[in-house]
Amino acid sequence: MKLDKTKKLASKVLRVGKGRVKFNEEGLSEIKEAITKQDIKDLHSEGIISIKPVKGRKKIKRRKTQRGPGKIKKKVNHRKQEYVKITRKLRGYIKQLKDMGILDRELYKDLRKKIRMRFFKSKANLKGYLEGIENVDIHKEIKSEKKTVKKEKVKKNVAEKVVKESIKWKN
């Protein structure tokens, strides 16, 4: 029993897809005899031909919240966080060296550019590069410079405190 043509006609008349048209098995003989659109309409009104409900979300109901590319929130890229950590660490280190007088202005600028370009992978890498350039052991210079810088900072801090206290007493 092939009812493909009848099903196609029914789907056209009822304005639904072929998959949604359902024939009642008790009225198959009447369905076979149906040739015209009016016959299909009559069978539908009698309940011999029925329509299955829509599965899934209806096309009429649209999503109210927008889900475009601007609305999707993703976590900050891990590589960016890593870059920021390394960059800050290296910039602080070369600033410290510049303050100690180990690096001149031109070399400092050059190193900052290289740090920005991700030339150095770590602080140890930067130290190795500096030792290659300077041909001097930076660690010895840093230790001696740190001691003198600490002493100078302590003197500056004490002087600033004395000035602040004197200003307070005057007021």
C-alpha cells in the first residue's frame, strides 16, 4: 500500500510537511479513494487524517537574549597573563639596574624594546644576555651597588622623615 501521493497532496492542502501528516489506520480505504483536495479536507475534518505536533522549539518563538560575538564572555588568555608577569618582572629588574648605574640610557631603552618583543623568556635569560654584552659579572656589581643604594635610601628616608616632622611642629 503506497500512499505517498496521497500524503504529498495532504501535506500541500493542510500546509504542513509530509512528516507531520498522520493517517488513521482504520480509515485507510477512504484515504485510498481520496483524489481531490476537497476529499483530503473532509477526511481531516472527520479525524481520519491528523497532523502531528511540532517537535523542538517553534520557529515563531525567537530567542530574546542576543548571542552575537560581542556577548560571549571568555576568560582572559593565559598567554597574555604570562606575558604581563614576565614583562613586569623584567622591566622592574632593568629599572633597578639603571638606578644603580649599571645600565646606561641607550642600553636601557634597547632592553625595554626587546622585553616588549618577548626577546627574553625569563629573568635568567636576561641576565645571561647582559653578561654576554657587558663582559662583566653583573652579580658582583649588583651586590656592591645594592649595599650602597640601601645606605643612600636609608639616608634619604631619614632626611625626609626629619623634614616632615619639622613641618608638623611648625604648624
